[in-house]
Amino acid sequence: MADLIDKAIEVGLEIEKLAKEKLDGLKSSREASGKESPEPGPEGEGEDAELTPRQTIENKVVDEGTKVLREVFSAVNSLKERIGKELTTGSASVADKLHVATDDELDVVKEMARVAREKVDKLEKRVAKLEAALKNKKG
């Protein structure tokens, strides 16, 4: 599930990248035609005064589309985080219901096994000494 969300985010980021490239392409084509960043005239005309109504609308559409895409990606990211938290919580709950040992519990059991091994080794040596002493007494 998380992989699917990651893929969706990657696709969305690629779409945003392409939209930015198209916008940059539009800007560079305006620069090439000499209509980019004109000097303001006495009436205070700016960059928008040189654009056709269609170009102005297209720019607004691209800007709004970019804003919407950013909001979508933000929502997808927050959804991904929330799903990740829910999966973690859910898996912990399932593990608890199934009585699966935690890492801490496994570490305690490992330590107990180590101590038991040491005691068994000591007892084996002691039994070997006692057997040897018993043999010497009999023989």
C-alpha cells in the first residue's frame, strides 16, 4: 500500500515538473518574441499589458493548476503518513493479540539462555571432576 502511495507521489511530482517546464517554455517563448518584462510606460503598464487575453488566461490556468497539484501532493503526503501510522498501530495490535514476543522480550530470553549455558558448562565440569575422583577412589 505504501509503495502504491509512493508511486502516486512520484507521478504527481513528475506532472508538477512537466507543468513547470511548460510554464518556463511559455516564458522563454515570450522572451524570444521580445514581449517579456517590458519597461513600464507612463501609464504604469506592466508585463500583463503586453499579453493577449488568451495568454493571460493560460497563465492563470497554469498557475492555478500548479497550486492545485501542490495541494494534492500535500494531501497525498499527509495521507501516506497517516496510513503508515495506522499500519504501524494495526500491526502492533495484531502482534499483541497473537502474543508475539517483542524485541525486548527476546533480548531477555537470550540473556537467560546465555546464563543457563554458563551454568550447564560449570555443572558439566564439576560432574567430570566428581566422576574422575570417584574413579580414582574405586581404582
